[in-house]
Amino acid sequence: MRALSFFALVSVSIVVACSDNPAPSDALNAPIGGPTVITVVNVTNDTTAQNETPLAVNPRNAQNLITGNNDWNYNDGCGVNASFDGGKTWTKTLPNGFVPGVTRFTNDPDVPGTGDGDFGGDPAAAFAPDGTAYFACFSYDGKSTMLLLSRSTDGGATWQAGVHASPSDPLTLVSAFNGNGIAKGSNGQFPDHEAMSVGADGTIYVTWAQFHGFGGNSPVWISTSRDGGRSFGRPVKVSSGNVRSDQDQRIVTNTDGSVAYVTFDNAIQGGKGTAMFVSKSTDHGQTWGTPFQFAVFTNPVCLFPPYCFNISGGQFRGPGSYPAPAYNPVNNRLYVAYADIDVDGVAKVFITSAAASDLTQWTPRTVVASVPRGDRFAAELGIAPNGRIDVAFYDRSYTANTMVDLTYATSSDFGASWSTVRVSRSSFDPSAWGVPGGSAVRPFIGDYNGIVSLASSAGMTWTGAGTRNYGTLPTNLEIYFASVTP
């Protein structure tokens, strides 16, 4: 979430890599017999900060990708970039690389925006089976929050103009929230970190956590659309009983879209640790089963200073531990990857799975690509049509646990063995870069990244440092994309 939140104490999200430090050797980027980095591109390539970056691929055209971001340019909304050549080039961030209809601003102070918000954030992106692109974004005006959905029929090149420019075709209101003046994203009531998924049957699922102010009650809500995003049904609350302090929710569906699965994490009441839960729906999100606790963290990575920062290096706010789900069509299993600080004090990426038909029986967790000491966190998980498992995560193992890189790990035997490659071209200290914070820099690199798994490659996005600063503060965070062949 763009605005800071106390509740990230039990948060689990994601982090970064890339700067102008010397590039690693070719051996790191193209190991013999292992995956090979094909492309690394600075997607946003502008003069100010972006962070938090989903990634989606068009099922009708694998060359067409879209990614998004919290855009700290003058529009102060949700940025969006599209590629039509497999990620080699992207539509420009400046001057118009943002979703219209979210805020009152554009990137020109003399030209008003077509939305009502003071700022926007928490981008989510997805494609429908027919190639329609969807983009979800929160719009905040200080007293209330709207969760909006925009559509694109040209692969993300253009989006709906917004209600003030096109009254007959406004962005779709997924849900609205009123915090009575305290919905400012710090200590008050606010929704957080929406995620979106579109099933093969066209059902659009949007989920978020709703914080209710000080205290632990933050249930997960899910709303669905069955008419191409033109309207959404009444939100359904998934949390129940003692499962109330929830966040980091994500949804995936099975191959034909008949079953949807949501995962999230939870601070167990009574100070009994942090757990992960799963629930499923077989009626297009109208109802959800009672959440099942499938794993417990040993010590979740928490990157939210000054309240918590439990890995090495300079402090920054970023993603850490959270359950990233993916459905495997080959063996009909639901996989979840997440980061956890192991008993040896090192943060590692773990993976576990369950038969999609029985979510009460999960395999013992195993380490993804075990390496010598070096914290790994912020895992993103994708599964290719042939069952190949792909994981991307931030990695300190290349720099004696001081800097951050991005690593890609892949398995063709359902997680029994792994191959890895260093994706980022240079390491990065996220405590030294961030977003504008008045007269200072706020080291905040976002709460999540993105990954897509294709038949012969994997694509991934993350937040990293630009190769130069513009102005006196190190606030030129950029969104990067990489394409890797397994």
C-alpha cells in the first residue's frame, strides 16, 4: 500500500534489485545447464519513483504484457505500462503512463485529471480469456476510499478515460469505504493491498484486507464480476471465527475456472504466532469455505521500521513473507511459496503443496534452491502450462548479506530439484533509496512484485534503483522487467 500502515507488523510482501554498481559476471547470469536471462529492461525509465508492480500476460498473445505501479509522478496515482514484443520495449511512463480516472491530477499541473482522488495506489493487473485487460487501483481522498477497475481492449495501450471525461463509460466501482475522516492509511480504517485474478470462465475476482483501526480485526473481502468488469457483486467476507487479523490475500483458479482459491496470512489471536490460511469457492466467489490453516511461520520476515526489521542490513520498508499461490494443471495441486526466517536465523524461501481436491493435507515445506547464508524473501510464484514451477525473490546471498538482488529459481520435477540464476544486473541497497517524504527520502520499495510463467520462458517485474538521481534525493526508483528461459 502506498500509505504507511501499522498493520504491516505482520505483513508479508515483496522487495528489489538493480542500480549502477558493477555488473556481475556472465557466469552468474548464464550458468551452464541452468536458466538464462534473456532480457532486463528498465520499464518506467523516468525521473521519479515507482514501486509495487503486478504483471499479467495476454492469453491470446504472449507477446502482450502489462505491468503497473504506485506512480510518484505529479499524477500521484497508479502507473501502467504495456509491452507488445514480449517485454523488450514498453509504453512510456511520461507523460501519460498512468490509469486515468483515479486522481484529480495528470502529470501536467495545468491539466486536471479525470478522477476524484488525492492519490491512488496498490495496483493489480490481469487479462481475461478474450484478451481484455483489467487494472484495479485504490483512489483515496482523505475521508473515503474507492476501489476502481479500468478496462483496456487494445492490450493496455489505452484505458477508460474516467467519469469526468466520459460520463457514459466510467471506471467500475468495485467497492467503497468511508473511514469518517480517518481513512488516511496510517492508524485509521482503510482497505489494503487488493489482488485480482480472472478465471478461464471470465469471472473476475478482486480481494483486499479491510483494516478497522487499532486492533487486530482485519478481515479479507472478495468481490466478483461476471459481466466483464462492468459491475461487481456485493463483497463476501472470507475470514471467520478466530481468523480475523488477516492480510496479503491472493486468488488463483484451476484450469477451467470452476474453482477459485484464496490464500492469506494471519496473526493468531493471543500472540500465538503467524499462520497461513486457504479457502476455496466453487460458485464463482458467491460463497467461500471455512479458512483452513495450512502452515505456521517460524519467524516471518517483517520489514516495517521502526516497528520491525528482522533481517540484516540497513532498514527499509518492503515485502517480506507472504503466501504466493499458484495452481499446477499437470498434477492438479495448489502450490504456495513464502519466505520465513529459519531456525538458523537466515530468511529462506519455502514451498508446500496440497491436492486441489483436499486442501487439508499439505506436504512438509521444503527450501527453494538452498544456498549458503544469505537472506531470501518476497517470493513470487508462477506455474507454466507444462507444470514447471517458477519462483522469483529478493536475495542477499551474492553480497554477504548486505545488498539486494533478484533471483529466479525453477523446477521441472515439482520442486524436488531447482536451478537458479541471478536476474538483476547489479546489487542495490534499498535502505539508501525510496520515495519522496517531504524534505527527506522514505526508504519504501513497495510490498510486492510480479511473475508470469509461459511455456518456454518466465517474465518477472520488480522495483529497483535507477541509474541516476534527478534532484538532491535518491528517489528514482524504477520498475524492471526480465525474461528468463528455464
